Amino acid sequence: MDSFTLVFTLSSLSLGLYWFFCLLGSAEQKGKHASQLSGGSISAEKVQDKYDQYWSFFHSPKQIETIDKVPGFVDTFYNLVTDIYEWGWGQSFHFSPSIPGKSHRDATRLHEEFAVDQLKIKPGNRILDAGCGVGGPMRAIAAHSGANVVGITINEYQVSRARTHNKKAGLDKLCEVVCGNFLEMPFDDNSFDGAYSIEATCHAPKLQDVYGEIYRVLKPGSLYVSYEWVTTELYKSEDPNHVEIIQGIERGDALPGLRSYNDIAEIAKKVGFEVLNEKDLAKPPARPWWSRLKMGKIAYWRNHILVTVLAFLGIAPKGVVDVHEMLYHTAHYLTQGGETGIFTPMHMILCKKPDSSADL
């Protein structure tokens, strides 16, 4: 076989695999095709370098706790993973308890609607989504509540994706997206009727800082609900296996360090909130949130072959294979965290900013 024939045959095989795997894609993957995988706002030729830079943050334990490094670190992470998340997971970058008889998509939507139902808002109210990603929760919450939702994310690429999705869903009049740091938000004091964050504030180096900002922009008497990533009462810092699991989650999810469940309410009170309710939504009778990760192993290997082929052909940027593999290993640690019970991504806390009269 001459070299031309060999190249032609390999290219035909690769493209055949590409279309075959695209046809196998789930309904949740239709919004983003594998051929569109990118490095977000990072140019294609720099994706590998940025991935290497991301991983270098973990050369020494807790290195990224240097506060001024964290926003850039998180921004780099979401440039690297946003397309892969959206392609393989959907537009809501968070977990939810599995519900018998319900699809992952429906379970996710119900989990989001539950969050906004805690806020007791009315149609036309203005609420904040602190750490909105590409806006999956924002759109579900706006459609469910009729509220005007303003989302903030540090990543410019996610802003672009969210605005595109909002317009396509016909919700761009209810959903606004702002690029910014939720540690220093460009919003006036007392300007929101409610606020929520869904598995987002775990990226803050100090939870007190982001809670303080949310407190500042809320109107007196308004409510805030958050789903927090935390270690549970079962976590033992002296257990090497527990430590490995938690550090694996931190490395693969751009976390400056997971907090303990018993720190959350105290931090909320410290900035001035009244804590109305606190509950781990992952505990029984809730069904395992990590079952979706376990079920996705076959899909991972299918997708990994596809990503490798696309990178080989130059369709996907160099480095995307490493990012995809990193996320697979992270899924393993997340699953172990769920199965052992030492980690939960949905420790709910419901807070209230006191009424003005209460401050007198």
C-alpha cells in the first residue's frame, strides 16, 4: 500500500468513526458537537500549554490558595473544560439526585427549580445567579419563576455561550449575563430581590468574601440559597484514602481547597446572614447523585476515542485529549467521594439578609 493510499484510508476511517460517534450522541449532547471542541477563549495552539500551566498549580499542596492566582486559575480551567462539559454533560454544570422514572435532564431541572422555590420570589423580581456557567440553571429558573435572572461568570467564553443559548431558548429578555468576578461584583448595593449559587462558590479561595458580596447586593429581607461542595462528617483527615479522594476532586475541578460542612453556616453568619435552613440534599432518601458518573464509563471511552481522532486530524486542539482524560480521573474521585459518603456537592444553605428594621 503506497503512502497516499494509507493516508486516505486512515482519514476515511477517522471520519467514519467521527460520524458514527456523532450519531451515537445522546439528546443532551446535541447542543455541542465534538467537532466544535475548543479551548474556549484560548487560541488552539495554546491549549496544551494552558493545560500544562493549569496542572502546574498542583506541584505543591495548597499552592493555589494564593488569592490573587485563583481567579485566573479558575478562568483557565473553564476555558479548557467548558466545551467538553457541554458536549458530554449538557448546559447545567452540576449534579442532582437521581429520580426514578426521570431522565438526568429532568432531575437536573427539578433540582434547579427547588433552589429558586426557596427564595419565594415573584415574576418580575430581579435575582442573581452567582457563578452561572453557560446558563443552564439560569434558563430553567427564569422559565419556572418568571424572574429576571442576572448571571455572573468570570469566563468570557461562557458569557458568549450563555447569551447564545438564552437567545436560542427565547429567554434573552429574562436572562442577562455579565462577565466578572463574584468576589468583586459590578452591581449596586441592595439591588437584587434574591440570589442563588449552584455548586459555584466552591471556587472562591475564601467563602466569606463571596458571601459578603452576595450579602451586599441583596435587598434587606431577601433570601439567598447555595448548593455547596463540602467534606461531610464522615471525612477523616488522618485516612490517606480519604485525603487522596478529596485532593483528586480539588485537582480536577479547580478548587482552592474543599471546606468542611460545619464551616458553611458560621461563615454565612459572620457576614451578617441569618441561617434559615441547612441540609445535605444528597442524603437518603435522595438517590445517588454519582450514579450518572458510573453509568458514563462506556460513553467516556467512546468519546475519548473520538477526541483522540479529532486531535490527530487537527480538528480539535492539541491538549484536549489530556483535558478529557483529566475529567475522567476526576469523575472516578467524585464517584468515590459519593460512595464513601465523605463528599457532597449539594450541601444546601438558605440564608436571609435581615430587614432594615432589624438592624436598627
